[in-house]
Amino acid sequence: MIKIKKKAYNIKSRSNIASCLNAAFNDQIIIAYWSNVKKTISNWGDAVNPFIIEKLSGKKVIHVNSIYNIRNKPVYSVIGSILQHSTLSKINKLIIWGSGVISNDKNLVYQNAEIHAVRGPLTRERLVQSGYKCPEVYGDPVLLFPILYPKKTHKKFKLGIIPHYVDYDNKLIDKLRSDKDILIISVNSEITRFVDQVLSCEVIASSSLHGLILADAYNIPSVWIKFSDKIVGGDFKFQDYFLSVGRNNEKPLIIDYTTDKNLIINSLRSYDIIFDKQELLEACPFFHSK
């Protein structure tokens, strides 16, 4: 059973009791876990979890930390580098579909884990080393976004730059922002607005992993860029993803004061995405085909 502090989750309030009971007995509610530790910013790659789960399942999604899981219903881990989070080790029945680990030095210990797919082969290797059975089914569920949001947008910018939230205030961005052909896209944007902005660009350059994944999903050429070494886990999650879609031997373009639009665009490598959407969908434990 998940140990929680009553004060933190306001168990005594009538509204919370009602939420707990509803989550426990309503088959139209899915309980999931995603990273939401940043109180001042909503990171798109984390915040997109309920959007995707609800679209695929046709059910409402509740974050496991917002309720007391009184019936120990399954908790789903879907998008993000979250498999090493301590919360997951306390869940009685964890179901993994698409998520990954942040680095190669984290212990993975779960009470009961059922694995349907993971982000990439480096995550699978870490799980197997930790003693878990993990199928060779790879893919970040954001790659399925065009199925859920089949929209085309007129190209307005030559280049879209997506800084990771730890990079958003980097002074190097100010110079790039002044170019009228460049759109700086915030990971704090609303779910579909973020997608629309990505679609409005001919090329995407991103220090945020999900900026690259979303670009790949819509077949927009992308460049992995690095503003700093502040991202937790370093390059691990990027390489995990790249290996899952055949973007092998990718290295980031280091952004400095000499970097301009043309340098970024000209650094673009030619590549093809190798990804089986149907295989990932068929592995989805909550997919509801309409």
C-alpha cells in the first residue's frame, strides 16, 4: 500500500474522500503517474500524459499522488524519464507502457511491475539488468500524436527552437529570439498550442527531448541542441530515444554566442525514423479502439 501523509492529501475533506472512492470504483477512471514536481512550470513532456492516456483509453485520468488508492488499482507509467522515481517503487501494481529511465546508475525496484513497452533499448537493458522481463517493444507514446491530433499548420517560421525548461532563461536564447525567422517555443505552453507552434516551423532545434520526439512524429526535420549541462541524466534519455527510432550516433550541436539560424539549419542530418506505430498501439494496455 502506498504510504501517504494525511495532511498532504487532505484525506479528511469530503471532496478528497469522494475523489478516492470515485477512482476506486469507477471503471472509467485510470490512475497514472507522471512527473509534476515543478510547481512553477508545466513541462509539456510531462503534462501531455493525461491528454494521451485519455485520448487512447476514452477514460478520465487521475494522478496517483492526488488520491489515496484504496483498492490498489493498477497505476500506469506512460511518458517521461520516471522509472527510477521512488513513488513507483511503492505501488502495488505498476503497468509500464512507453516510459524510460533517466540514467544508467539508478536502481529499479518495484513491488509488482508489468511491462508492455519502454521508450528505448537502453531503458530495456536497465530493466533486464534489474531482473524484470521486458519485451523488445520500443517507442515514446508522443510518436502517436498525429493519430490523436491529425492537424496541419501553415509553415510560418524557418526554425523553431525549443529550450528545455532548465534552459529557457539562458542568455544565448535572446540573440536567437531576435531573428524574425525563428520561433522560440516554450515547453510551458498548453498541450495543443505547443503542437501547433511546432507544426508552424520548417525545422525544429530542441534541447528538450519531447521537442525532438514531437517533430519526428510529424516528420519535421530536427536538430538536437545543447545550451548547458543542467539537464538531469545528461545524454542518456536522448540516446535511449534515438536508438529506438534508428537515429544512431546522434550528437548535440552546442549552442554558443556564434550560433545563428543558418548554422543550426545547416547542421541538420539526413535521417529516417524507424518506428512501428501499430506495434506500440497493440502493446498499449488501455487502448480503446472506437
